[in-house]
Amino acid sequence: MAVINRELCRPKVSSYACMKVCPINRSGKECVTIFLDKKPVIDEAICIGCGICVKKCPTGAISVVNLPEQLKETPIHRYGKNMFSLFRLPVPRAKSVIGLIGPNGVGKTTVLNIFSGELRPNAGLLDSEVAWNELIKRFRGSELQNYMKKLSMGGIKTAYKPQHVDMIPKMYKGKVSSLLGKLDKNKRLDSIVSSLEMNEMINKNISSLSGGELQLFAIAATLLKDADFYFFDEPSSYLDVQERLVVAREIRKLVEKAVVMVIEHDLAVADYLADVTHILYGKPGIFGVVSKPFGVLVGINTYLDGYIKEENMRFRTESITFNRRAKSAKKTKLFLDFPGFEKKFPGFSLKTEPGEIHHGEIIGILGPNSIGKTTFVRLLAGKEKSDSTNKNSLVQGKIDSVLDGLKGLRLAYKPQRLVLGKSEETRTVREFLSSSSKSAFIKENKRLLFFLGLEKLLERRMGSLSGGELQSVFIGSALVQDYDLLLMDEPSAFLDVEQRLRVAKLLRTVTESEEKPCFVVDHDLQFMDSVADRVMVFGGEKGVHGHGEAPVELEKGMNSFLKELNVTFRRDPQTGRPRANKPGSQKDTEQKRKGKYYYT
């Protein structure tokens, strides 16, 4: 299969190098030719898969891959000549939440578009329209047959919760109550606001909402719609642990009346939320394959293993496993004694305890939303001014950045919200990253680019990136800076499972090899378990006052945090991954009795 990224393809830059180096073309046949848009196309029927054009394309626009031998059928949809293909579809099941797990770029959006009726599948035939009865016949004997019949008659009403909630303030203006009220046809707004615990934000303007509040707004708007098909794209991003479980319970209620599908990269939440899972695998941006349905436990563990036994299909070379015990703090070389802070806003106050951070150490920051975690990071970064610092600290008074004032430290900061200015939207990824680095950026950071998957995004416009791609770029932008201390606010949001673990590994490698410390805010306990040496736990009253404790060892901090939320986690015996216990279950009751809220 040959795929050409039409956005990256620039004949003026490449001078049609792919046509000139193709051995089939040089033998006198036409394998690579010029299409109507003045860009090349590859004839897959005669392409020998030599890969020379892939190596010679200066913009990295060409990919040539072999499909798995086990994949005998034709695609359910192909977007065009040398474009992305999707094989198979997930099965919509009554009374069940269907979870889709897999890397970004392998067809989850295509699945959504087909099930919502936005995209009519073409069975891979590009020159003629496939009749609905032929498509329906293809799914004979499965739940998909009835769904496709209804879809062919235009009888599907859909509700979609988008991935990139940061875009909402650019699209809508006004108060939350007013915007949600326009969708409240069945007088359910008060009930949903209460269930999602949105009372504190209901009278706010949409422009002033935090990332977590924007996520709750998008979920509430989706729940208010009367639909046959509900699709939630990453509903847990920006939400704290308790909010994730509350949202999961509300989504589960929809199965009584509709088909519900969810994309979720926090595996603890996917485990808690879904009844059935489909694994999506393939080559991002080239092709995707939907697996047979699995029970949620078997499906997630099969995905982590990277091998589907029933299909004899290995889609990842290595299994993903997790630590089975909490890390103990080993870093002892003091980098900095940081002060306590006090900061007051209208209606909210924050106080944090002083502490210390060591060379090469990562301190995780845990706590509910609206409790001051991001404010603390912004105080460290100098984005907010402290009202005062703790009297026992080494610095007194109001200064732009306590840490800058203390030692003149260079800070690299990855913000929570991935918001671009108008001028940034039109810049290429290369230009955006180069503006963050004073070094010979591309030459010195090739390994970093590869690790974050940015090498093929360099010529893309920032405004065209997905949420996961944008997150990777923002992480890369922080890491290429010359810094002494790294500040990362929710780096796992919008990343898929494999990307999250790669970022966790990357952060640990960078901090330990360069002996530069890092503060990380995140709500994914699996990610935090992988990345943090110690943690700071934030508590208090949401939206009213917050209190940040001094850093403590991972197990002690995690146990304290989960106890405050009254939630217990266990480790899966096969993979070591965290799993949320059902409230009131035998395991939940047993762990609470022992005071072991943190999975051991």
C-alpha cells in the first residue's frame, strides 16, 4: 500500500524526485505519474515496494508499507488514490458501551464519520459508488447489518463529544447556562449539572473556563442531545480522577436508549467505562484495522501484549508492562529548596508548603481540578505573581518568579491548554519548534523528534494538527529549550497509550541523564506511576481554597490522594497496570479496611 500525504507533498521543493528515482519509471513503465492536482500518484498494482521514493522525498510525504498477510478482505473505506484505508468496523451492541483503544491516526475518526452518517463507505472502490444493499450484505448476520440499514435510510441521529475541547471558546461565546439551555429540549439540564457536579461553573462565561471545565461542558452538551448514536472522543482529558469516574457513570446510563462508543486512552477509565472493546492497529495515517470484539479486560490486556492470538497478528514488537511496585525516592543531590507560596484571587486562595527537589528528580503534582495545581506551576514559571512566600523560605516579597529571583534559573514550561495565537496557526511545526530553541534545532534534536513522532510533522501547519499531535509539539517545544528546571502541565492529555508511556520514558531519560529536575501535573495515575519519583498532593475545597503539601514518596502520596477521593485502585496481575475497583466491591472494601487505597 502506498500513501502520499497531499498536505506534505510539495513538487516545487522535490522537483518530482519520486518519479525520477522510481526503478519502474526508469524501465519505461508508469508507476509514479502526475495527478490532476499536479502532485504525484503511485500505481500500487505495479509498485515493487523498493522504498527508494520514500527515502528521496525531501518532505517525507510518501509511505510504502506491506499489509498484514492475515488481512484478506478489502477495505471498508479508502479516502482516495494513495490515501488512508480502514479495514473492518466495530460492532454496535445494545446495552453496552463499546470502547475503542489504539494509537492515534489509525481510523477512529473514520469510524465515527461512518457511524454518524457523515461518510458513506466505498469498500475501497474509488471509481464508482457502492450500493447500500451491497454494503448491508457485507455485514449479514451481525448487529452491523441492522445499523447499516437504518443508516442507509437516514434514520440515525448522532451526538459527538469532540477531542479538542480547547477550541470551544473560539467557537462559542456567552454563559455556560445559556449555551447548555439551548440544547435542553427535554428539561434535563439541572439533573446533568448536578450529576456532573458542575454547579460552580454553570454561571461562568465560556471564555473563562479551565480545561477540565471545558471538558465537562462538552460532555454535558453531548448528554443533553437526543440521539441514536453517542460518540465520546477522549472524555477524560483534563478531568481529575473522581471526575473521570463520575463521567464514566453518566455515559454508561446512555446504553439504555442508544449505541455508545468511546475513545479513551486512560486505560483505568476505559476499563471502568466499557463493556466491550475493539483494538485498532495499523500504521498511523496509512491504514487501520479494527479487531474482533473482546471483553474489556481481555481486550485491554491483548492490546498491551501487542499480539491478537485469534488472528495470529502481532501489531507491536514489544509488550507494554508496568511497575508492579511503587518507586522509592533515590535522588539525594539537592538542586533547590523551593519556598511555600500564598496567592489569592477573587473567591479562591492557595497556600503551598515549602519543599525541596533534587537533581534528576521528577515530582508529580496530584489533586482534584480547581484546587490550585496549575496556579502553583504558573507561580514557579513566573506566569503569576506570588502575594507572599513562606517566611521560612530563602526569598521574601513579591517577585515575578520566585525561582528566577532565587537563582536566575532558566525555566521550560509546557502549559495545560494547547491554545495557538492566530499567527502561530499558520506557522509550520519546524518554525514553531525552531523559535523555542537557540541551538541547531533539527541537527541536535533528531532523536527527540523521532521519539515524539514529530519528524513527519515538521512541514505541517500548526493549525492543522490534531490534539495528540499538538500536545507532542508543545512537549517538544519545552524540551528543546535551554533550561535548568522543566515544568509540564498535563502532558498526557490527548496522547494515546503508547505515546504516554514514551513521553514518561523520555521525561525520565532527560531528567536523569542531564540531572535536570522536573515538576509534572497529571491526572492519569498510570502515567504518574511511570514518571514520578515523589509527589505533592493538593487538597482543599474546589474553587474556594487549595493547599499543597510538601513532596513525599510516591506510595505514601498516592495513597493519601486516593483516600481523600474515596477511590481504590489495584494492579492487574498480568500486566501490572492500574485498575479502578468498583465502589463497594469486595476488593474495594478490603483495600479500604487495610488503608491501602493505592494499588500495591
